[in-house]
Amino acid sequence: MNDDDLKKLWRQQPLRAPALSPAQVISAMQNKTTQLRRTLLARDVRELLACVIVGVIFGIYFFINRAPIARLGALITVAGSIFIAWKILRARRTTPPAKPDATVVESLRAELHSVRTQSQLLRSVSWWYLLPLTVGTLVFVWGMPFNNLVFKVVFTLVTLALDVFVYRLNQRARSRQLLPVEAQLESLLRSAETGEPLDETHITNPRPIVLSMAAADQVKPVEFKVAFWQIAIYGVTGIVGIWFFLIIGLTVDNQGWKTKEQAVETFPQTLRAEEANRYSVAARKVVDLFNTGDYAAVQKLFGPSMSEALPLQKASEFFTGLATQFGNIEKFDGPIGRSGEWVLFRLHCQRGELTMRLALDANDTISGIIVRPAPSTSRNSVGLIPRIFSWQHLLWFVPFFLVGLLYSWLLQKLTERAVGISTLGVHLYKGLNVILWDEIKEVRTLRILNIRSLWLISESGEKTIMPWTSLERHSDLKAAVEGFAPADHPLHRYLSLLKRI
Amino acid sequence: MNSTSADEQKFLELVNENRNRILRVCRAYLWNSADQDDLYQEILFQIWRGLPGLKEKQFANTWVYRVAINTAISFVRKRASSSDRVVQFEHADLTRTIESRQATEENTDDRVANLYNAIYKLNPLEKALVALFLEDLTYEQIAEATGISANNVGVMLHRAKRRLSCLMTEAPK
């Protein structure tokens, strides 16, 4: 067949005219324009949403937290999330697509630039994405005013493990998806610019699927996404998890603040040695006289103003009450700290513990004494649970739950199809990635929690994972497999895993 | 007539004049008619978007080829990772599709099928050059449409035609 014959054959081929009236075409174009705007907006929102959530949560922490190192961590995390958002948006803004009427060469250049930028982003994901968030959250957690070392160490290890996982995932995506496309574009561009033959190793060679042109019309796959409820199980749990850790953080933080207030009583300024000695001598005298029951002698240690405020009768009643309730003082620790003119001691009695605050005047007589039961740590732990699940905190559960549902719904709407089933075979999420029915020699299940996926195994042993029970519309999925797969195909055996409708 | 309806009129005229050319380009890049429809609509959309950039009407046909080829190459590559091609099948559609699965008619012209089977095996640039050559464009017009220099068009097209010829000869009868 010569050139003219080919041209004639080409131009005279029967064509299927799309049945659209001019009005329908115009309407379709207007709809697509609107859809394009919405898609671009949705993409920006989706990418920025995670950064906004992180920024808001840690922003709240920054303002309510009093521990300076934790605040610094919150600040680093907020700054990190802003930086990440900026980095993603900047990468997109600097790689605009070619104009619609660009030449092939111009378009290839624009696409190559875009793919290289994305590839570079994934390659360097550790420093611009993982590092700021990791440093921020670790500084935050280690700076929190609670001394649960196990929690902090476990949190650090989990965070680092997650970083390694995310890094590997990104490098895998880069090497499997972006680098081949980059090589393909480079090869096409080089060929277009130099006229040299294309390096075919970079171009995907379609498998020779022999189909009649009419039969090809029937291979549009029936497409299935991952079901909403399946995403919601994890999406809602994740968002509610954020709420849970947020309220724990807030409660512990408040607890820490209160502890710190008490810490003014227990761990404040240090005393000079001679000061400590003065107060220890006075405390020893008080303790010894108290244990002997000589409350009048204790009262004689008081300075004039103290004697006036606490005369002998009142002092005797007070010390008798203490002795009745707590028994003798077996030993005392201190001084354990100082707050202004008050110096603190811890008294270990026969029936409990007391704190004693002493103030001495210049003559070493007692100008003030306060004895109180020491705060019980076990009582604090018991009180923590009601504080965590206070009604104010529980009220926040509802919006977090709803946001979890909304997030799952958005994710389901905006993500691509997971599986397509057609006369040809199984189309996986990669669009043109078709595994022909005949190529699937064996099928095995993979169970992770409540989800069962399937390994599609070829004769050479190559395994490809396919979502299965997590897919939506099980009745249609069954019908598609029963209708399209050969009768003896191993996939039929796994239809029973799908819900009975 | 306001400017919007004038633009719409211009667009419709351009599409009507070039409908068959666009359809042939779609068919050169995708063998599935549903995908061809998607590509056809995408090319129309790119023409719609790019129409304000078309200044001289005498170059309109070459301009349309440029948009069509460029869109087709990008479309085929992006389809590999596209996220907007989910088609919701209602149960009735699904049943109908399955029922009609075996009831397909064979193509009446095996020579056209043979030509397309060979074209599908060419690389994207060769496809573009061959499609434009079969549309009877000169080397200069092909160069204008693709951005490849006229000399390179000659060299590459010669190679592509030779390959096409081999593929058509090898194809099973």
C-alpha cells in the first residue's frame, strides 16, 4: 500500500460521530470550565487542609501551654506546617501546564519541568516535610510538663518509625512512577529536538492485545472505589484520635500547671546553707516538742505577732487535733524549698504526711507556721479521668466526629477508582494498567484487620495486590466478575467474601 | 450578537469543520471508543480554552491539529495516573453492558483495523507525525503543529512510515 492509498484509507474510514447538538457541546464546555475551577480549588483545599488542621491544633497549644519548651515545639510545628503548605503551592505555581495551543515540544518541556519538580519534592521529602514536623512534635512532647518517660520514648520511636515509613513510601512512588515518566519525557523531547530515534526502553510498549475495533468498544471497565464506610472507619477514628490526644494534652497540661503551682510549695528557690540550717534547727525543735506533746513549749518558740495570732489555748487545740489525726511525726524532710519568706518541710507522720511552712524572724523565733496535709498523688490520678472526660471535653467530640465523617466523604469523592472490571481483565487504579484474565493464574487473600484484599498471582509468580472487601457496591462487583471473568477463573472462589446482598 | 455568543459561534464552526480530523486523531491514540469519546471532549475543551489565542483564521486547521495532538499525547500519559475518570455504573447499565458483551459486530473494514493496529504500536511522536501525514499536511505544517523542525519532521516521518509499513506487513491476516 503506497502513501496515497494509506491517506485515502485514513480519510475515508467510517467514523462514529458524537451525538451532541451544538447547544449540548457549548453546555458541556461551560460545565467542564466550572468543573476545572472546582477541581483546582478542591486540590488546593485538600492539600492545605492537613496543614491547617496541624497549624490550628498546635497553635492552640502554643497559646494555652505554659511550658516554654513545649510552646517552642508547638511553634516549630506550626511554622513547619506553614512551610510545607508554601512549598507545595510554590512547586505548583512554578510549574504551570503548557497553554492549550502549545506545540508538542513546548508541552513536553512544561510536563518534564513539572515532573522533575515533583520528583525533587519527593526526593527531598525528609527535610522539607518530615524534619520540621518531627522536630516540632518531639520538642513539644519532650517539653510537656509531665514525667512519663515511657510515653515520651514510645512516642519518639513511633514518630521515627512513621518517618521512615513515609520516606520509603515517597521514594518508592518516585522510583516507580515519576522517574519512568521523567525518562520517557526526556527521551521524547530529545527525539523531537534532534530527530534521533527514540530510546524505546523508556517508552511503554503496549502489550499486543488483539481486538476487533468493535470488540474494543466493550472494554470500558465497570469501576469501583473504596467504600465510604471503609474509609470512615479509619478516617473518623483518626480525627477522633486527634480529639482524644488533644483533651489528654489539655488536661495533663492543666494538671501540670496546677502541679507547678504546688511546685511553688515544694520545688521553689534554693536556700543558702546557713539559712537552711536556721530553719532546720527551728523545725527540729517544733517536731520534737510536738512529739512530746509539749504544745506550750512549741508556743514559746513563736514570735510576738505569732503568739498574738495563735495564743496558747488555740495552739494547743490545733496541735492536739493534728496529733489525733496524724499521730507522731516519725521523720521530716527539708528544707525542700522556699517560697518568699516561707520555707517548706515534709513531715512523715504515723498516719499520713503533712507539709509544714515555717517563717522565722531575725531573732529566729517563729513568725508564721502553716501545717497542711500533703497532696495525695493517688487521689490526683483518680481525679484525672473525670477531668479528661469532662462535659466540656465531651462536647467537642461531636464536631470532631462530624469532621471525621466529612473528611472521609471528601476523601472518597476526590480519590480515583480502585478497581475496574471489564471483558479484558482487572484494571487497577493505574488507569491503563490491565491484568488480563488469562494472566491471573492464582488468587490468594491478604487479611489486614477487617479488610481482605486479594493477591493476583501470574504464572511467573508476580503478585499484584487488589482491594476486595473494602470496595463499594458488592452486588455490582459480583455481577461484574460473574459477567466478565471466564467461568473457571479463580477469582470466582472469592466472591463469597463479599457481602451477601 | 454579543461577544460571548460570537465566541461560541466561532468555536462551533471550528469544531464542525474539524470534527472528523479530531476523531481520527482520537482513534490513533486510543482504541477504546469510550476513551476516544473522553479524549474527543477533552480536545474540544482545550480548543474552547485556547480559542482566544487563535488570531489568524487561515491557520485554524493547523492550530486545531496542534491542540488535538498535544492534548492526545498528554491525555494518554496522564490517564495512567488520572483521578477523574470514575464512571458510576447503575445496576441497569451494568446488566446491559454484560448482556451486550458477546453481541459485538466485527469491523467491516479489516484494512482500517490493520492500519490502526500498526499505529498503536508506534511511539507517541511517531503517532503524531503519521496521523498528520495521513491528514495530508506538509512537512512545514507538521512542523508548525508539533514544534519539531521541518528537517527533523522529514527524518522522523521517514523512519515512522518505514516502521508502520513493517508492522502492517507483519500483522496477522
